[in-house]
Amino acid sequence: MLKGYLSIVLHAHLPYVRHPNFTDFMEEDWLYEAITETYLPLLAVFEDLHRDNIPFKITISLSSPLSEMLTDELLQNRYSHYLARLTELADHEVANSSNDSRLRDTARMYQARFKKLHDLYHNQYQRNLVKAFDKFQQLGYLEIITCAGTHGFLPLMRYPESVQAQVMTAVRNYQKHFSRKPAGIWLPECGYYPGLEKILAQAGIKYFIVDTHGIANGSPAPVMNTYLPVYTSRQYKVAAFGRDAETSRQVWSAKEGYPGDANYREFYRDLGYDADYQ
């Protein structure tokens, strides 16, 4: 049996949501929820692995809009307030559920979780999560790649100049935050079209992530389906990595994946509606 390799590639992107003219704006909660539920917990896992001297190799794309939001002082201040409110709510719930052991244990879990995230965000990372991710890139555990400038769907853009602008904006923004050029790119919505590799090669990109059928339905047919990267042309040596369909279903599908399992937390359950008003 041939020896195989596992590549864990995560994609991190959010639309640009910054509304300085409003003290509270619902769209900004998308960013704050992602920091609380995804980015900080992921970094906490990295910290634990590093502390225990467990080597790991993961790739993650940080899009330009997300990198700009994570380093924006206004949004950093607002997230600090958001996290403080969550911690206060958890404190109240611990007190309010003192007679119910099941709810009390859950409330204490969240109380401890939010306080740990507060310590990570303020004391360890000084509120800059881009630098936090770069820390693990410098240590050799993490490879950070980019995405198109505004996450525009490249196959639907009419002019090559528009695609080139998307790619070059991403490269320049990556250099701004990491002082180097990105080696790879997660194509927005994993969308590829023939000829895109020329623009990627000119920007210094060495590989990209494409959807499963982009490899599986290629011509000529790939020998190993999506289980080996392929070069899209002989002239431009840019490698294409296809997503593994089975793994994707486990992550995304409510029927086949863990989001549909009864033990999986419903993300949008809201205590404000579930509990009594007081």
C-alpha cells in the first residue's frame, strides 16, 4: 500500500463589516462570533499543542478583509466589550442556576471558557490575532495562505485585469501583515477557470485550493482523483489541490456530518428567547 499524506487546510474569511457611525451593528456580530467560536479556540488548541511539544502541521487561509478587521483598533475595542458582556452573562447564569446542577455545570463551563478567551485575547495576544497566527507560522507549525482580495468569484469576472487586481491586492495585503509573499491561495468558493494559473504564477503563487470536481472532472482525467495535486499546465507550474468530498460532507452536511448529530450544539440558540425574561 502506498504511503499517503494528510493536508488539513482551513479557510478563514468574513465580509468586511465595520460601521463606525453606529455604536452597535448586527453585522459586526458575525466577526465577534467567529473570533469567540472559531479563531480564539483554534489558537488555544495551537497553544496547548505547542506547550506539550506536540508537532502539528496545518494550513489556514486568512483573507484580506478578515486580516484588516482583526487588526482594526475600533473593532478590537468593540470585541473587547462584546467578550466582557458574554463573561458578565455567564457570571449571572452561574448565580441564577445554583439550584439546577445540569444548567449550573454548563454555565460554569462557559464562564471558564470566556475568561480563558479574555486572557488569550488581551494578555497573550494584545488583541492582534493576525500576529497570533503568524507566531505559529514562525514556529513552523502553521502555513498561512491568502484568498482573492475581496473574495470575488474569479470565474465570473469578465476582464483579466479584474482577476489580476483581486490576486495582487491579496498578495500585497499578505505582505503587509506577514512581510513575505504567500505561497498558496484558497480560491473564493474554490472556483477555477482555465488560464487562471497564469495570473497566479505571475503573482508568485505556487499552489491553490479548488473544489473536488475541478480535479475529478479534469481532462485528462487525474490518475489519483483528488488524492494527488496536479499541475494545470506545463508552462505555468502552479499546483492544484482538490478538496476531499467525504471530509467536506462530515464538516458541512446536516445529514451526513457532525452538524446534524444530536450532541452538536445549535449555534443560533439564543438564551434571550429560550429562558424566562428575568
